[in-house]
Amino acid sequence: MVNLNVIAIDLAKNNYQVCKIGKERQVIYNKEVSRQKLLQLLVSEKQSLVAMESCGGTHYWARKAKEAGHIVSTFTSLVVKEV
């Protein structure tokens, strides 16, 4: 997993914040995307570690990310810290 990029997704109702972090821990992009664009982004990215906070839509997006070939990690809101 050390050689994978990380795609961190902050799930919300309509728009999602997506941050891609490279292997060298540099931010590649940090942008807001719509539901449809998020699906396109997951399909177009090469295999990455997708991280997201557990919430109502997490299982749906985790399933979509796995279908696109990504490794998914979800975590509770207790470990999330604002940056």
C-alpha cells in the first residue's frame, strides 16, 4: 500500500470534496466535484487507496470504488480531524 496514491473523499449530499495525495505525500489536487463527476473520477484513476468517513452513503461509494479497482478504507468520525 505504500506505493499507492491516496484519494480522500469527504462525502456530502450533492457535492463532494476530493483530495488526491501522491506517493511522496504531496497534494496532487483538492477539488469539489458533483456526484456524477466523482463516479467518473473513480473510474478514470489508476488503483489507489480510497479513504472516507463512515456515513450514510459510504457503502455505496465504497462499492463503486471497489468496482473501479481501488482499495477502500472507511473510518469513524472519531478519528477525523479538521485540517
